[in-house]
Amino acid sequence: MPRKKKYTFIDLFAGLGGFHLALKKLGYKCVFASELREDLRNLYRINFPGTRIEGDITKIPPKDIPAHDILCAGFPCQPFSQAGKRQGFNDDKDRGNLFYNICDILDVHHPQYVLLENVANLEGHDNGNTWNTIKNMLEERDYEVRKQILSPHQFGIPQHRKRIYIVGIRHDRGGLNIFHFPEPTNIPCDIHDIIDENDNEYIPLKEDTRHYLEIWSEFVRLAAENLCKPPGFPIWAMEF
């Protein structure tokens, strides 16, 4: 009986290592990671000892990155987020252009699979042109591409965090014929499932923050009572 293939992957814009944690549970091996922030790199080394992790991906030639089967990347979301300027690929700090670095790596290594993650707003950014650009650039590299917006709360995890997930599989690997995104289970969530009531090592909310939240809560209550529609997203309690 043939042994199950042990895939290798790289973890770009790695953050705390969400992709790494998931693929490690599947038995796959991370051969390279990159993360700009030094504090997150240090934490990554603690969580995943022995993994090669570098800093600025724009300073690393793609040929110096090890060969891999899967490219994972949670590329910077600020250019596409509703909470930012939403400049996309025209971001004045070039964060939107980092997707091109991903493409440069694909051109050199041609991994079988691509897994990308970003804010849900990317799907409609610039009237859909941003998503079309990403899709077209992946398709030009012979990947069949599919996207889906998902949130942890749809799977029984008490966190609302909508994200767009983009999956690409090379056509010579069969494309997306056998792939499908998981169907939300919509299991009821309860934040108390993850809160340790006995833990005393926590940072309490500042008095000012409590005050902001009390004002916001009062506003929402009055709006509901008077059938008023609150302002649209984004709006932050303390600024309000």
C-alpha cells in the first residue's frame, strides 16, 4: 500500500502561523516562512522551533526559497480592508503590490497548490477588479482558482472574522475537480466555551474603554428603540 505523500509548504506573511498550525496537523512540513515583524518572528520560532523564518520577503530572491508543494500566504490586508484607505494595488506603502512577489515565487517553483487568505472586502474591492486581477494572474500560471468567504463562527468557534480564502490547483494536478470548500456547520457559539473564569492573569479594560463601550451600547439601544439605523461599517466605538 503506497504511503501518503508528505507535502512541503512555505508560509508567507506568516503572522502567528495559522497556516503552519493547520498544515502541520495534516502531517506536512514547513520548509520556509517569512514575516516582516520581528516580534512575530520571535514568537513563530517559539511555536515552530527549527523552521527557517526570514524577514522582508521582497529582499529574498525566489530562487533562494526551497522547493515546495504548497504556497501559503496571508498577504497584507490593509490595502483592501474597509478599515483602511482601500488603495489596493495602488497602496502608497506598496503593501498591495506584495501579491506580485507571490507570483514571482510561483514562476520559479511552480508549487502544486496555492492557499491565500485576505479580508472579505477584497472580493468587491475596486468593483471586483482587484479579485479579477488576482484570479487572472493565477490562471496565467496554469492554476484553476476558486474563492470563498468564511468565518470561524460558521463552524462553532465564537469569533466573527470573515475572510476570503483563495485556492489554486495546477491543471496538471487535476485542477479543482475534487476540491470543495467546507460547508458551514452553524453549530451554536458560546464565548464562555473559551473563557477560563478562574484565570486571574488578564489585562482589565481601561476605564476610558469601558466608558466608550457604555456610550456605544446606550446609542445602539436608543437607535433600536427609535427604529433608527446605526451608521454603516466601519465605525469604532472610541472614535464615535
